[in-house]
Amino acid sequence: MPEITRNLKEKGWSEDEIKRVSRIIADAPEKKSGTILVIDKVVYWTGLFLAIIGNFAISVVLIPFLILMRSFYLYLALVFLGVVFGWVFSILLRDIEAIKTGQHVVAWIFIPAIAVINIYVMTNLSNHIAALLEIATGIHMASMVSVVYVASFMFPYAISKLLSKGQSL
């Protein structure tokens, strides 16, 4: 709201007009129709479902990379994938107006937890495949791979939170 207030003042709006607009914006979430509230929830849960599917797809696609890549390049790829996917997910959650703070917390705990499990299981699977194929570069620490991916996935969200706190100061 402070940014909107500042912009309206710069455009020459009176204090009464700014207060009226601020009140309208503040009251808007409470005045949403039932249909819009249902649509908001469907979009939110669909986004969470897609994030789960996306994390699973990434963990499956990583199997050949886990088998063939040396650690440095693998971790570089994990960081890239984690940051990109985390950025997309962060944008999705930020843009859904109906999300309350509690739902953000659920999403940012639940999705990374599923990602850790997926990556951990797929890394162990790829380690077994690499051992069967006798490919020494394909053996990686499942816990380290999971932590690197999830930390990278969470990075865009953490940055957006830090930036939004900096704007409110």
C-alpha cells in the first residue's frame, strides 16, 4: 500500500481520494464472490499439484545425469534446475491473491519435503544403476544431492521475501 499511496500522491490525488482507494483495495478480498473464491482455491491447488508433478519429473529426468555426470557438473545442473523451478513456483504463489500466509507456509514446507524425498529416492536408484553398470562417476551422496536441489529451489522464494521486506522499510 505505501507504494500505491506514494504513486497517487505524485499524480496529485487528494488525501481523501487516497484513503478511499486504500479502503476499497483493503476491503476487496472480503467482497469476492463465491465463484471467485472457488476459482482461487482451484488455481492454488492446481499449482501445488503441478509443482509436485514438476518435482517428480525433474527427479526422473535427473537419473541419466546422476549416472553420467561428475559431482561438480551435476551440482551445477541441480542448482540451475532448482533455481529455475523455484522461481516459477515462487511467481505462481505470489500471483495468486487468495493465498493466505498459512497456505504459503504449507506450500513452502510441503513441496520441498516432497522434492527431498523424490530426489533422494531417484539418486539412490541411479546409484544402484551406476553400480550395476560399473560407472564410478554415477555414485553420489543422495542426501547431498537432495539438499543442493532443495536449497536451490528455495533460493528464489527467500530472495523475494528479503526484497519485499526491504521495500517495506
